[in-house]
Amino acid sequence: MKRILLEIILAASLAAASVFAWTNWNAGQANVLKLTELTAESESSGKKLEAAEAEVTATAEELSTLKVKSQELDAVKAALASGETLKDLEAAYKKEKSLSAERQVGLGALRLLTKGSKDPATIEAFRKALDIADWGSRKKVICAAQIALAAAGEKVNVLDDCATSAEKAEQAEKDKIAGPEKAAAEVKSKDDHAAKPGEKHAVHWGYEGAMGPDRWGDEFPTCAKGKSQSPLNIKGPFEKAQFGIAPDYKPGQLKIINNGHTIQVNVPSGSKLRIDSKPFELVQFHFHRPSEELIDGKPAAMVVHFVHKNEAGRLAVLGVLLKEGNENPGIKTLWANAPLKEGPMVEPEGVLFNPANLLPREYEFYSYEGSLTTPPCTEGVRFFILKAHVNIAKEQVEQFPFKKNARPVQPQNGRAIAG
Ligand SMILES: [Zn+2]
């Protein structure tokens, strides 16, 4: 039970750290009362740790909503002043080889509240969190870490998206309006699964050896424990697809990055994929060599993954297989501008690109429920693999700066594949 209490306090301090940086603290006991209630609930319930952790996540979310209304930082601080909680928590965590980004932020937040911003271990905890967090699925963690680091006087450029969502949350609370326009505004092109925040890139995973796919689970548990992982070997029997998809991609300024794992193009807003008539905004596309998905056990030379997100934050990936054949003019433009080495995003002046140039004419597809194919391997991603392929010249495959950046196929675990 002690562990659960610590987790709850941790969640509270995580929320507190975020608020600490961007909001004035109002008088009020709301969060303290809430914390007391939740603590009592957890004690009496006697649930297993797993269930409790799910509750803690919900608690953290609830608290982060509450924070906009009213919180009392001093009360939280006073409760933590002795440092006992921090000691307990660190002892509990010491046994674990590696902590998740959320826990690192929580730990940093607790240190910040207990020992202040001059404590080097505070900064270290936030830095670690930033290193292991993945932009997109861990936006809250990244924002909390960045804002707290900035508040501690560290030179950190807080991403626009963090400030924006904080302001929006405040505004929505004031207006009591959280319309679809606001939600749409939160869908930013930076939000993707392969890009990392910050200038320097900490390599925590790769495609070979000690950092290869079979070790991803050490730091990103879903990669090993998830039951709906991607990619899959696509093979029958197939279920009948119940609806169609319709890409509606538009030309826009080319923004291309070598992020150390792939070549990725970040797409300006306006390009969409309609799935069963519902719009998903195209945020980025990137490449794997060879193709991650197998068709009847066989890979294609490469695959391009178009990553989309709807207003609810649901992800959908459209995969287009690239087979060796004629030169691909779209790829030619991309490769001519793609940095060979890992580095910042480039925006070559006057170069427009239309992602539709990489699509075949027919949109018949295989589909299944999967995950991100890179850490943290988050599930709940809908996959659509087009049956038609597009060509790529052998030389163009060889020009791609990554020899192998494909995750092996994952167990199907009874998932249906439509096709
Ligand atoms: Zn991919």
C-alpha cells in the first residue's frame, strides 16, 4: 500500500510541477482534499498494484484539470518538506533498472518541491525524462519536464506546443468551451512518433545489437508486453473491409529531417485521410528499409508510413510499399533534400512537395489494429496497408541513408486482418 500512496503523491507532485511553472497559485485546499480522499480510497480498496497504477494515471489527469481551478502549492510543499516521501520513493524506485519518463518527471517534481531547483539531482531527473520521452505519445511528460526545467532556471526552449496547450487549457476553463476548433488547433505537425524534442538526440534504441528491437522492452515496456504490436505479416484469411479510405493530400513547403532513425517529412496542415468518411490529419511520413510489414512472408524494398491523427488524438498509419522498379520522381525530390546525417529539420527554400506523389492509383487496403513500430510502441494505432505498390529504383533504395530500419513482424495474437 505504501507504494501506492507514494505513486499518488508522485502524481500530485507531477501535476504540481507543471502548474508551478506557468500558473499563479490560488488559495484553496481542493487538491489536498482530493489527495486525502484518493488516499483513503486506495487504502480501503486493497486493489492490486496494476489496478492502482491505472487509477493513479486517472488521478494525475484529474489533478491536472483541477490545477487550473485552484491549488495550494504551500500545502503540498509543507507535506513534503521533511523529505521523507522523497526518500521512500527513491528507495522504492532504486530497485528498478530504469524508470519511465513519467516517473522521472514525477521524481524531478518531487525533488523540486522538496529540495528546490538548485538540487542537481532535480535537474538530472528532468533531463533523463526528456531523454527517454518520445514526442507525440508523451507530450504531457515532455511539457512538464521542459516547463519545470525552465522554471528551475535551466536554459531550455519550451516548445510552442506546451505553452499553447497550457494557455488553451486555461482559456477553455474560463470559457467553459472546448470546441472542436480548439482540439483541432492542438493537432500540430510536430506531433509525431519518430521525432525527438531538443537539439541533441540521445540514442536509446536502434535496430541492431544491444539497442535492437528485442531490447526495446527494457526501457519501453509496451514494446515487449503489448499484445497488439506492429508490424504484422499480412496473410489470410481476411475479413471483409467495412468501409473505404480516401487520401486527400495537398502540396506544401517541404520540411525534411534525418532524426537518426529514419528520413521524415513533417507535413503542413491541410492534408487529410478520410477513413469511413471521418477526417484524419496527415502529420508526417517517413520510410523504412526494408518494408516492416510482410505480405505473405515477403518484405518490399521499402515502405512509406503516412502518420495521421484525428481530433480525438487517435492515430492511423497508411503504409505504401515501395518495390524495386522504375525511378520514383517524388523520392528523387525527397532524397535530393534529405540530410544524410542526423540533424535539425531543413526547409529548402521554394521546394514544394505533395505527399500524393507517393501514392498509387488504387486505395484497396489490408487493415488491422496495431501500434507504433518504434519505441514507445504505443498501441491503439489503426494500420492500413495499400495492396497496390509504387516503384522505386534500386539506386534510390541504396541512397536511403539507413541500411536497415525495420522492426521485425510481431505476433498477431488473434487480431483480425481486413483485406
Ligand atoms: Zn513507420
